[in-house]
Amino acid sequence: MPMPDEPLLRAALAGLHDPHTDAPLVAESVRGLAVDQGRVVAHLQLPYAAAGWHEELAARAEAALRGVPGVVSALVDVGQRVYAHRVQNELSPLPEVKNLIAVASGKGGVGKSTTAVNLALGLAAEGARVGLLDADIHGPSIPMMLGLSGKPESPDGKAISPKLAHGLQVMSIGLFLDEDQATIWRGPMTSQYLQQLFNTTLWDGLDYLVVDLPPGTGDVQLTLSQRMPVSGAVIVTTPQDIALLDAKRALAMFGKVGVPVLGIVENMALHTCTNCGHVEHVFGQGGGQAMALRYGLPLLASLPLDGRIREQADAGLPTVLAEPGGANAAAYRWMARRVAAQLALQPKNRQIGFPGITVEST
């Protein structure tokens, strides 16, 4: 029996379709390949968090390798390594934060914060080290959604330690306020405080820091987008026309400051009646997909309008945690992998990280 041809083996692996990028698996993902008497052992390394996909990818890769002439057996191991990606306007990223993902909306009431929390939890469930910064100074809801309370500690009176919740490193002004206390600040003060909160928090080895931006496209949002080193942004909208109109403004804002938009998340896309199973598009249909097509962006996810999502967030146990095996949690984890994969397509930031080392055995 002829020995398998290595270029054919690599081509078989590189040709696998990645549903998170809608493209073939990049050739650089093949980090190790060994052949012995027709027995093939390969190591794939994804450049983004997708632990929930590893088993399926390994099975597909083994099947592809077995189709190459001369292969007797195939064993594939899948791992992942998250790289730092370029930020806007030559800003310097924080040493302990590889990637900052801004979650934005042109208006309030579209479920942005709920999406941001479940995105962060989804990335963590996919094997990443994740932080969550609640940048909505006037309506900080993240602590309630994660069941957090109590002021963060400061080891030196200057820097502050993030609170820990469900594997996330979390910071929010809501942790410093009483439940009924209002923050009545003007724009410049708000922007200054948020930058201070971002820079003085002792983030620890994060692959992704998800930032829940305030709704809208005013001075605060613009200032934060200019001064915080953002790797990519996610726009959250509902399918209705008025929400899409405001979402387009958020998209334009990121374009002006040089932040790549990773894609569109269409929230509250459809509602399924819990009694009869009837599906209804309460806020319209196809608006997020139409916006994504118009601007050449991926539709990262189309999420349901489900009362359980609201109830779970109100109870301090968001959907990814409350129903890890449910359809809604699966939708959020799909969104998390899509966001991470789209970010992985962006240019790397050469200021952070070291080259990977692959050990091959024969």
C-alpha cells in the first residue's frame, strides 16, 4: 500500500468547512501531522474559542483523512489558542487583555445587555478566559444579571480587583452604588470615569473582554470607541425598522473611529408560543439579515423572544448558565463562536503574544 501523500493530507484538512467563518478551515490550523505505516495523527489548533465544536471537528477531520489514498487510520486532536488582534488608531492594548469586544446598539430596549452577558458566558463556556465590563453608567444592569453585590476590593488603594461570577471577571459602576442610587453625570465625567474603570481594573490574562456599551451614539459612546483599544464590535438590533435605523448609526460610528464591526446580532427575532407552538415574528422578519447583506457583514445570530431569557437574567442566572443544554443556550454559544471566529479573521496585534510551538512525533 502506498504511503499517504502529505500535501494531500494537509489539503484534506484545510478544505474542511468552518461554519463559524463560512469558509474553509485556514491552513494554519494544521499545527501537527505525523504518518506511520498509513496511520495518521494530526493536531488542529483553532485561533478562536470553540471548545463545543472540537469533538465534531475532530470526527469530520478523521473522516476526511481516511478518504486520502494510503490512509489506514486517522486520529485527530483539536485544541485552540486565542491571539490578540489589532486595535484602532495605534492604541496600545492592556497587557492582560488580548481582545476587547464592544457590544453596542443604536437605541435602548433591544436586549443589548442580556446579549452581552450571554456572549461573555458563551465565550467562557467555549474555553476562553473572559471579562465583562458594564460601561452603561446610567443603567448598570450587569451585577443584577449575574447575581453580584458588594464593592470590589482594592489591593493598593488605586487599582481594583474585578468581581468573579460564574468564571467571568466582572466590573461595573453598579457595584459601587446602592440599588436605588442614580448616577447624574455629564458626558465628559462619564467618559473619564469609564476610562478610569477600564484602566485601573486588575484584569487577569483575558482572551476576551466584552464591554457592554451604553445605548446610542452620543459623545460617551464615541469617546469610548476612540480611546478604548477595541478589537471588534458587535451590533445588536431587533428586526423592526426603527431599531435597524438606529443600529445603522452605531455601525457608522464604528466606521468613523476605525473599529471593525464583526457582525449583526438580531435579537427578539421570533416568538414561539409555549402553549400551542405557533411561531410569530413580533418585531418583523428578516431585518437583521437585510442589514447584514446591505453592509457586507455576517449575521452572527438570530435570537428568540422568550420570556425565560428575561426571567433568568432577572434571577441572576442568565440563559447559558440556567439551561446549558437548552436551545436558547445553544443559540448563545453559537453566537459566541461566531463572534470569536469573525474576530480571528482580523489582523493580529504583534505587540502581544508569542509564537506557538508545535511538537510532532512519528
